[in-house]
Amino acid sequence: MLLALIQKFTIYEPKLNALTYLSSRAILAIITSILISLAIYPRFIMRLRAMKLGQPIRELGPATHLEKKGTPTMGGVVILFATLLSALLWTDLRNHHLWTLTIVSLAFGAVGFLDDYLKISKKNPKGLASRYKYIGLSIGACIALAWHFNQPGTLDVSASTRSSLSVIYLPFLKDVSINLGWLYVPFAYLVLVGSSNAVNLTDGLDGLVIGPVITCSIALLVLSYVTGNIVVAKYLYYHTVAGAGEITVFLAALIGSSIGFLWYNTWPAQIFMGDSGALPLGGILGAVAMITGHEILLVIMGGIFVVEALSVIIQVGSFKIRQKRVFRMAPIHHHFEKGGWPEQKITIRAWIISLILALVSILTLKLR
């Protein structure tokens, strides 16, 4: 909205044109979402405490988590609000990709909000039944995919040919891509729902999940900028996606709101993200990877999320087949807690690993 207003006033003051550049709007989006978050969270937390809307804690979890009982949750609501408001202010509202990300944010956020509400109202950490959560995410993913596939294809600069949205690109390999055809639809569905659940499983310690979300968002921001810029992509022999440049502004807004949340989520957390934040954040990362052709690369930059999800799959599978557990407790961050690692050490080390993986992902722009 502000972008359209500024563009009108550039007729009278040409210097305002500097604010319409992608880089300028990305910076402004970060600042805006941080300020929105910092302005809302204090009253939001006070209100939740007054209403006694605290997070119920599983009795089977680590003993150190019992002291977290009653900590306000649903902090993800503010993350989404700050992200979407900032994005709407600084992005081009005619951009098709913006609305794909908005659909994912709202649909997945609604499922997460319902799950959090049931946990709080019934004082039960289980919340929404898994099958209903899965159905809700599936409906949201299908709506987002239906909208996404209504757009034009991408332009492969290296080959100078039009390519369909069913193409995925392999990192570290130049000019190598796979056209999945109709199989891309279930693949894209798995990317959206899978990334959403993986991020949700990682959300178990103060600050643990938001750090990797920020590093993944930074990596995707850089990659989105390249795929949306024909000149830079041509220089790097990289594929392009029409309109992907605007995604950098959306991701900048997400980074800013995540930083604002982290201010209050660092140990000891004053507020938890809840499923209302974890589910849509994972969905957004998956959606950006899908739009920009970085679905495979998301596995690398989101390595923390992948390991957390795999630990649960391995634990459940092993117990059902062998009646034995592989880890002391799953997801794997609880395994380390049971082993005596302080919560802060697990979180910081996860951040460091995530940062390294994000840098490796960005490096694939050259290492091909």
C-alpha cells in the first residue's frame, strides 16, 4: 500500500524513488515488522497472563520444563500479524507470489490457532487431534497450490526456454533439473505440509525454532533475490522465476517479526510461539522454496528441522517394530536434555549449525 502511494508522489519528488527499490523496501519491511512486534508483545503477554492463557506442559517431558507451566503461548499470532502487515505495506500487491504466501500463512495459522486454543481451554497439551490437524493443513495446502498453479511458468535463463512449474532444480549441479510433470503436485504438497510439521516438531525449547527460521529465511531471501533478478541470474547461470524478487520483501518482514518475537522468547521465555506460529512459519518456508525452485535445497538449509522430524519418525518406527526406543526422548532436542545438556547450550548449538547450513545453501549459487 505504501509502495503505491510513494510511486505516486515520485512525480513531485523524484528522490522518493529510492524507497521503491527492492533493497530499500526489504530493509523498511524488517524495521516495520520489528517495531510492530516490539509494540504489541508487552501488552499481548500481559493480557494473556491476566487471562491465565498459559501453555500446558506434558508430564512425560523433561522435569526442567515443569517450571515453564503457565507461560503465555500463541506468540505466533503476533508474528503473522507483523509479517503480513509489514508485507502488505511494502510489497507490490499485484504480485502473484505474495498472495500464495498469504494463503499459506492464514490457512496454516488458523489450524495452529485452533490447536493452541484447544490446548489452553482444555488444559491439555495434546490439543487438536493429529488427524484433524492434518486435514486442516491439507486443505490449506491444496488452496495455496491451486492458486500457485494459476500463474505463468518460469524462465530458465541458461537454456533460454520456457519451463513449467513442475521443474525442480538440483543444488551443486549446473543446468540440471528434473521435470516431474503431474507428480510435482503431490511433491509440492509434501513440501508444504512436511516443512510445516518439521518446524512444529522443533518448537520445544526457548528460542530453539525461531533461530533456524531466521537463518533459513535469510538464505531464501538471497536465493529469491537472485531468481527474481534476470541480470544476476544470467551472470550466475541460474534459473529465474518471474516476480520472485518481491518474495525478498515478504521474507524481510518475516525476519523482522521473528527477531521481535525472539526478544521475548529467549531463555527464560516470556511467551511461546505455539502451533499458531510454528505451523505457518514452516509452511511459509516450504512455499518460498516451492515458488523459487529450491525445494531440495530447503532440506539442506533446514537441516535442523529435518533431523528433528527424522528423530520422531525413527523413534516411533523403532518402538512399533522392536518395542525399543533409539533416543532417550524424541524430538531429538529432548534426547540431549535427558543427557544433561542445558537448554541454552542445545539452542545456541542448533543456531550455529543452522547458520552454517544457510551459508552452504547460499554458496550453491557459485558451487555448481
